[in-house]
Amino acid sequence: MTKITTQTIQIFNGETAIDAYLATTDIPKSSWGIVVVQEIFGVNDHIQDVTRRFAEQGYAAIAPAIYQRSAPGFQVGYDAEGMQLGVQYKEQTTAEQLLGDIHSAVDYLKTLPYVKKIGIIGFCFGGLVAYLSASLNSIDATASFYGAKIVSFRPGGGEPTIAVTPQIKGKVYAFFGTEDPSIPPEHVDQIEAALIKQNPTNRVFRYLEAEHGFFCDQRSCYNKKAAEDAWLNVLTLFS
């Protein structure tokens, strides 16, 4: 039986220590290492579960705490108070810090002897961060789930996140729900056009009747059919 090991480690972005949830397997079945990027709710039980799911598939996976500077140990549920806090801390991040944190997580994965390729997956705000991070040369493939404001926002200011698309070298799969009130359909169309222009093998998946957060089985908006199909597409991407 495969043994999954989980632990909280520290990675370093310059002199800043970043907590990260790590899940590995004693029987690696893949040469991919996966960076899992949190929602605004922190490296909570859902993000840890996704990280473990990758380890169960034979990957190494790591989830860095991208709110470390403003809220060490931040984990909240999906209520109004958690939402308010999550948005507050999101506004305190910058693209440069986030890219540095992701780069540090990648560097750690590359210390594992069986990791040869790097994938990144992110949800909610993490979906935007994953898209932004796809511009890093070290990222071979990206799965971005319902990242709001990709076409209009860059953490800390500057050109919107979609502006990095010409710098993306790896493949990108982006996932959206058609009933997501935070991401207008025209934004999804813009993202798809930019991604296909950059690489015709990039794909945008639109799930009918799925809402924001449809992949999370701890939220009332969970859509089992959409989540299961999306997971299969993610495993195809990282294969």
C-alpha cells in the first residue's frame, strides 16, 4: 500500500520564511512536482486535501502559505467573516512577492530526485496566482481554476495578469463555471482568446450550471460532476 507523508516545512523567499504544506509518497509514480495555490481562505483543509490527492496519485505536491507575511498560519472556513479576512489579506499581496514564493516552492520540489517537471494549480485567488506564475520559466504546465480578475487586476498594481500570457511557455488549462457571478463570460472569452493565440493546445473549460468554487467539496457551491471531470483533465495535463 502506498504511504503518504505530510508535513509543514519552511521554504525561503530571500530572507522571508514561508510555511508550506508538503505531501509526498513513498512510491513516486510521476516525474511531476505540483505547486498547489490556495484560495483566499488560506492553506485550509480543502487545499491540504487537494495536495494529498496529488500525492495519492504518485506526485509530490506543495502548498505555500502565500499570506505568510500578513497572516501566518491563516486558515478559515467559507463564511462571511472568512471571506472578508481573505479579501483583506489578498489586497496586501504583490505580484513580485507571490512569484518569489512560487519560485521558492518550485526550488524545493526540484530538490526531490524524482521530480523533473513542474506543474502549478490554483483556485480562486490562487487561480489568478497560478496564471501569473505560468510566466515563470520553471513552470511546465498550469491549471487555473476560476481565477477572478485575471483580465483586470495584478496584485500590487500594474498591468493586469492577462498581460503575462505572451511569456507563458508551458501548457495552460483554465476552468470556469458558467454561473460564476465573479467572472463575466466576456472575461472568460478574453482569457481563452489570449491563451489560444499563445498556444493552440491551451484549453478553457466551461462547466454548465457550475458556480465559483465548484471544485471544493466543502462549499455549498460544490458541483460533483464538474469537479470530477475537471480533476480528470488536470491529471491529463500533468501526465
